[in-house]
Amino acid sequence: MTRPGAGRRILPYSLLVGQEELCTALEIAYVDGAVGGVLATGQRGTAKTTTVRAFSLMVAGELPVTLPIGATDDRVLGGWQIEKLMQGAAEPEDGLLVEAAGSGSRILYIDEINLLDDYLVNIILDVASTGLLSVQREGRSEHRQQVDFTLVGTMNPDEGGLRPQLLDRFGLVADVAPEEDPERRHRIIETVLRFEAERDDPGSAFLAEAYERNATRKAELDAARERLGSVEYGDNTLRDCARLAAAFRVVGHRGDLVLGRAARALAATEGAAIVTGDHLRRVAKPALVHRRSTEESGSLPVWGAEHDQQVDQLLSTATGQDR
């Protein structure tokens, strides 16, 4: 259960209003780390960072390991302790990747990842996908170790994009849009102001209930992790993954794999024994949106209602053909 004192400045996960796409992506990546990292894209002020921090507090009781702006590659990847090296003793010093792997949430969080140097993003993504960190410093022998963490990045597309090669390395992309419904905007204001008024009150029933819901959701996600291996794919689920990827002209085959893994993780979170077309339908956008062919390098292709309809039609047609 999240310790209330561990993040009293962060809105509890269960009190978030909206954020469904990002929350689902984070939960899927938590249940099955093989899905890959999560990239949240949206304009400023849409609570991307708050959502990531609230999720980490819920599942681990601590904030995620965060890569600070301007971090050097030594700070990220690790190297040698300079004082020891000057004395002729090569003693490794862990970087943020190892710290993230050893943290409770096993999340490495990078805000404004699109402003980070491409070479460093590429290295981080490579380590995240392979689980192997290799560091060589000052001509000394190479230091290798296994690391296991989930990369979570956020970015404002108005400030620039990521190269398609880097976008593809993220398992899921969540589009975080501002709430347009006045009622939901009202709920956001009301919830945040009440949280700020009561966050220092140890007797707040409002927050006690929120933390209890957090504990319940964490238990559900942990249970989903345990039963993931027993969730089976439907007879034509994997064929449907290939059909969807081909229909959207997805570059490479990583999208097909992520689509299948994400659908199975979603099924596990819902206690389903078999992955269905509905699970595929609901993860199609975050798994495929950033992998479609585009001539606009660094931009995220738009996914609209017509694309959802295309997914529905393809899955419905496939179901009819397979009967």
C-alpha cells in the first residue's frame, strides 16, 4: 500500500480524473514488462508527470527514478569512481539505469524525452529492451550487468518529436489530451483543491479512502502479473495481430509482438482466461499509432475515429472469415 507520507504532494492514483489511455498503458507495462516502455505525449499542463508519479507511488510507495535535465552519460550509464580510479583502483559506480532496476517500481522516468540527445535516448532504449548494460571507462575492462526496468517518457509534441527509430522502441504510446468536457474539468479542479486542502491532515477520510483504492488496484495488478502466463491467446488472435499490423502498414514486426503482448496483459488485468478481439481492439492504438509509415520524420501520425473504425471492421471481417 502506498505510504501516505511518501507522496503527500502527489495526487493519489485513484483520484486521477481522465488519463485513461496513459493509466492503461502504465498498467499493461507493469503487468508484462516485455511489452516495453511507455511514451506519453501531450501538451503542457495535462498531468502527464503527475500520472506517472502517482502510478509509481501506488505500486512501489516511492517516486520513480528520474533522469534530470542535463544528465551526463556517466550519470545515466554509470562508470568508475573517479577518486578510486586516480588511486589506481577501478571501482564501478552505478548510474541511473541500475538505480531504476533496483528501485521498487523499476521505472526510469524521463520528462521531455524529446529534448534529450538522440544518442543517449538510443542507448537507454537499447538497454531497456535488451536488459544488458555494458560500460567501459578510461580504457579499463568492460563492465556488464543485467538490468530490468521500464522506461517511461513524456513529451510535448509542440516542442519537437522523436525520430521514428526511437519511437518504435517504445512499446506503447499514450495520447494525453486536455479534458474538453466542462463537467470533467470541474471534477479535476474540485479534486485537486480538496487534495491540497487535506493532504496534511492525517485524519482525512477522503484521502484514506483514496489510498485504500490504491491498495486494491495494486493487489489486482500484482494478481494479474501472477496469472499472466496462464492467459491463452484465442485461436486467431495472433493472426489478427498480423492482420492489423499489415493493414496499418506498420514498419517492422515489433508492433505485431507488442500488440499481442499488450492484449494479453490487458486480459490478465481483467481476469480473463483468453485474449479476445476486444482486447486487441483496445490496445491497437497505443501499440500501432507510432509505428505506421510516415514521411514526417519525428512526428506522431494522427489517429482518429476512422482508424478505430478500421480496426473494428478488420476484426469483425476476420471473425466472420474464420468461422
